[in-house]
Amino acid sequence: MVEYFEHVVVTGEPVAKDLAEAWKENLGLLKERHPRVFRKVSEELKRYTQIEDFEKQLEKLAEEFLKRRVKDKRLQSVKIALTYSKYLYYHHGSIVKLYRDGTVAYASRATIEGYGFVIHKGEQVA
């Protein structure tokens, strides 16, 4: 089952600062419902960006995401894998997706599919 958190949505082609703000607001909703998941997401972001401040972590991630999106328009989200395993060609785990419109989605069990930018244990895995 996937839960979507979309209190704030960015329309049009986003700017890194606006996208980071939308992610922050929507991750706040995730924090209310799933505090442990939020804590794991913030730890993953800290490992990946090497920055202490949560807002700056999101801004750096948004900048990187938008740079990658300029190169390839198929990229729709950043996936943060909280648990991750690979079996043959399939990737499984619990995942939080940060979409390009600011929406945040959480799936406790999912096949990590699609074209993407997947972060796990502080590095890109797919």
C-alpha cells in the first residue's frame, strides 16, 4: 500500500528552493503519521548529502535532482530506500519517493521499479 502526502504541490517546472520547501512541508505530514520512517529518511539524507541542516539537505538534493532531470526528462522522483534488497533484476524494499511536483509517497513494501535515482545507505544504488 502506498500513502501519498501532498499538502503542498509545485506546478510547472520547479526551482530547487521551491521544490525543497514542498518536500519539507509534505515530509512534515509523513513525520506526523510515521515518525520512525521520517527519522530514517532524515538519516539517509544526512549520509548522502553530508550536511547537518535538514533544509539544506533538501535543497542540495533538489538541485541535484533538477540537474539530472535536465539531462533526462524521464526522471520523475528521488527514491530513498529505507530497506533494500536485490534479487536477480528486481529491487525490493520500503521506500519514500520525493516527486518533482513536491509530493511525497511512502510504501512499506514495494518493488523499486522505473527509471530512477535511488539512494540507500548514503549512496546511489540504482
